[in-house]
Amino acid sequence: MQLQVKKMGLDHLNVDVLVVGSGAAGLRGAIAASEEGAKVCVLSKGPPGLGTSTVLSYGILAGAQEGGSSESHRKRTIQAGRGINQQELVDVLVEEAPMRLQELLRWGIHAVALQGCLFAEGRPLVWGEEIVRCLMIRARTLGIQFLGGLTVCRILVRGGMVGSLAYSSVGNRWIVFCSRSLVLAAGGAGALYLRHDNPGQMLGEGYILALDAGAVLQDMEFVQFHPGGLAEPGLPRILIPSSLMDRGLVVNSRGQEILAKYGLRGGSASKQARDFLSQALYQEIQKENEEVWLDLRSVTEDEWTEDPVSASIRDVLWKRYGVRDRPLRVSPITHHVMGGVRIDPDGATSVPGLFAAGEVTGGLHGANRMRGNALTETLVFGARAGNSAARWVKNGLQAIGEKEMLEEFQAFLSSVRPGDKSRSPADLKRRLRKTLWENAGVVRTRQGLERALADTEGISEEARHLSFGDGAGAIHQTLMLQLAARTALLIVKTALKREESRGAHFREDFPAQDDERWRGHLLISLHREGERWSFEPVSKKNSVKF
């Protein structure tokens, strides 16, 4: 598949199904669409499959039949989500997870099933690389095309066609992709925060691409913070596995045990109540001005080898960080976004021809996410979105909107003019990350959120007037920042609106969970008059219909 001759001055490519994102959700979606007979192309910001949250994950996939059951999986998922998970999405996840995990084993993944999960046997610190390797081999066998170095900045749906405008930092040019359907799998937004364990480019642009295309977003206030973020000065930020956080001793500088001080149950606080533990650690660090330490010196051999992740990270922690001889400084770290694009069980959004899967979507996890569900979600709903996208191509009406889309993209590009060169995207991104971490992070208040809102609105306005620079890197950074600032605004606005504490969203000024007023979803969509906000209470079925 080659780029076609320019149309209306733009490089141009036609494909049946376009997939934006090459993590596990995008790869599984591409495989499903290709197996249905569609011509598929996958776009990524970096090298295909790399620079994704999948690669940097612990490679843990919940839902293995060995050591687990569907009913236990369902119960723990809803418990973590504090009762606002979309039940129909949960049902699909727990019913299809075993099949998808067995599929990976048939395709040759190196992994072991244990404790109701499948543990990918990748290299320490990049365990998820093994998942990507397995899926990439399958995808390339099917002849799926991959194009890297592309920043998608706009998606339009017109007359049965989906158009995507992308900037190529490799070719230093703009490219229009015209497809009959599109699977959005662009990942989350953890890197919007100062402390995070995501790839640096995980800035949430997928949410804005979907919103501008006409899709509905939900639950954007729910950002997960993991308590086990390594906070040693001068050393890389890595995530301490939940099993080790629960086996070790968590103390402050005065030797006080954190679990006892905050009334948390020992043995499962990090795995089952990571929101409460993150809030406790943040209170110690920010309010009590204490350092928090994780002491692993009493962890036994059996406990180190309890699961493949803690066993494989042992040498790293022993040799690089000296945990046999001293405790480690830890602090909460931004890990995952539970909110996102609203989908039905087949991955369809409210926009005909636009499908979505993975962390860019919302609804499955509710107010917080159970360990292992993120990667399982990518496989289950990636496959469903890919199948749906391919079926849409087969059953769709004749596409007549290509000329209209090209004209709109041309108009957009003609409006891009040299801007302010006095500020750099990097400076604005640092400010954005700092204000989100300090004012819209683990512990939130109205005063802090209003400060974050003012800061983020100012940064967003400055980003709109930035110069696109002279090089490919500068254009990419500016485009990413403009989209990132808008996503940050949505997180802050929804956090301000939800006046309760639930799961990962903790309002110090509204510390109780309020089921009477807030057991439901904050929805956002765009209309001619601007943003439209609504609240949808959780019903018994809690189903989505478009």
C-alpha cells in the first residue's frame, strides 16, 4: 500500500479500516479487522508497537481460568469501580477474557497463567514488550501495514468516510488518510502529570480527537494514582509491584506504619485499595511533610517469588537500588485514566464509522481499575472494535464525503500561521504537568481545582498561539501540546463538578461517597454552542445505546 498521488495538494491514502495507535488495543483491533477481510493500516507516533503503555506495563492480564473464575473477576472489577462500572462492558470483559488470553498462548506468547492472571514473561521493566511482540508477529503475518512517526491532529466524518489529518515527522509533510471506518486506540493521558510511569508522549490527544469528531466522553475525573512509585532522587521512576508493596513495610520518616496510621488493612492495600493507600501517602508527603519509605528487607524468598513480576524485578531492585540493605523512598505516581470515549459493547461510539478501544475509552472500570484489567480490556474490546469496524465497511453505504473532507482539511491548514516563538512547547508542558499534579492530582479541593482551571486555561490559550517552528519535531510538539492542554481542561472541569469522593477521585472538601447524588457518569459532548455537560445516573442495566 503506497501513498496515492496528491489530491488537492495533500498526500493521500485510502484504506478500509484505519487504526490510530499501536499498543495492544490497536494491534488486536487491526488483527480482527484484517481477519474479517478488510484492508488495514495502523498509525503510530513512534516506531510501531513501541513507546506504548503496553510495553511499559507489568504484562499482567486478568481473566485466566487457572486460579480464577468469571464471577470472582466480575465482583472484584465492580468493587474496584465503586459501583459505577457499565455492567454490560464488565459482562463482556469477564466472559471473553479467558478466550482472548488462550488466543495469545496459541499465537506463541511467552507467559504463565497464575492466580487468575496471565503473566507475560518479558524483560524486567518492559514486561509488556512480549505482548506487543506476539501481536506484531500475528499482524505482520496478515499483511497489515504500519506507518510510524505520525501525529494525528484531526478526525472528520463526512458522507460515509472517516478522514484523518496527520503530520509526518519523518517526511515533514501533512498526510490525509481516508477510511471507511476508524478504530481509535490512542491510549491514555498519564504523562499529563508531573509524576507518572507512562511513555512521555501519552498526553491524551485521543480524547480530543474523538470529542471534536462528535463522540461523547465520560468519567474524565477518574485518574488512577498508584502508591508504589519509586521516588529516589536521580533514579528512574519505576512502579513497585502491588504484591511487593503489600509484603513490605510502608513507614514515614518517624517510623510510623502507614497502614496502621490510616486504618488500612494489611496484606492487600496496594492490590485492592490502591486509591486509599495513594491518598494516605500523598497526605504524609504533602501535608505532614514526611518522606515515605518501603522496606523490603523482611520479604521472604517465597514472597519474592510469589508471582513472575516480583520474581523478575528482584535482581533489578537488589543490584540497582540496594533493597537488601536499605528501604526505598516511594510516592504515588499517575498510572491510568479510567474515563474516556463512550462506547457500546462492540466498541462503537456515537459517531457512525468511529470505533474505539483501550485506555482511550471509559465506562468499564468505573471509578477505579482492578489490577490486570487494563491489558485484558485491550484484547477483548480491541477485537470487538476491529470486528465492528470491518463489518461497517462491508455493510456501509457508498462513501461520498471525500471531497468535502479534503476541503475542510485544506481550510484548517491554511489557518495555520507562524505564531509566538517566545515560548516553547516544552516549557508550557512542564507548567501543565506541575499544576495538574499539585492541584488536580491525588487529593483535590475546590480551591486547588479552580487554580488548576485558571492555569490550564492560560496554558491552553498560549498553546493555541504557539509557532509551529521550523522543524518536524517542533510541529509535532506543538500539535501534541494543543491537544494535551484541552484534555487537561476536561479532567479539571469534571473533577470540579463531581462534589464527592469515589475511587480514584478524592475531594478533601467532599470526603464521603455520595450515592444519592453522584452514582453515575458525567458526560461531555460538543455542539455548536460549545461544550454540553450532563449527568447520567447508573441504572440497573447501565447500558449504552447509540
